[in-house]
Amino acid sequence: MESKTILRVLSITLIGLTALGILMVSMMAFSDPQAVMALVQVQLDNNDAYSSIRGVYGGAGMVMVITLVYLGIRDQMKGLLFVAMIAGFYALSRLITIMAEGSLGDFGSQWLKIESCMCIAALLVYRLRTMASKK
């Protein structure tokens, strides 16, 4: 298989996996906001809290999913940069938490690794595609 084709498939795969992961959390947030917060052992105790989780994880998450799907179809290069930003800023947020509040639990530590790898992978594939297009 030609390297440009492999890089295109990798691009679509990274964008698609990111969209799928966010979609799963978004759907969970719309149907059961408490289930989302149970992942980090937080109890929602009023309707405003439920509404906020539906809005941030459900609504804003769906905007990211729609954007990722659009970019995956129309402009994978921008899609890779968007994946890098999403994953990178999630990872940065976790690092700030470590510096401000101390070490993360198993959930946060695992996601820090996943998000860091996704960010690096998206940037690497972006760079490889940039180099391949100059040939």
C-alpha cells in the first residue's frame, strides 16, 4: 500500500476514534448524566448539575463529534490538528491538576496517557502527511 494511502487511513482512524469516544460520552451524558460523573466518583445533587453535565458533555461534546466527522470527510489535515488540540488540552488540564491539587487517581492517570498518545499520534501523522505531500 502506498504511504500516502496509509497516512490517509491513519488520519481517518485517529479522527474517527476520537469522534467515537466523545460520542459515547455525549450519549451517556444526555441519557444519564450521573453515569458520566460516577466515572470520577462525583454525585450530582440538583437539576442544575444534571443540566450542566448534559450541556458540557452532551451538547458541547456533540459539537466536537459533528466537527470531527466533517473534518474527517472534508479536511483530514485540519481534523488531525483538531484531535491534537482536543487531546492535548485534556492532557494539559490533567497536568495542571497534578501541579495544583496533587496526583491523579487511576481514571485520570489512564486518560492522561491516552490523551498524550492521541495528541502525539495526531501531530506525528500530520507531520508525516505534510512531508509526503512535498514529495
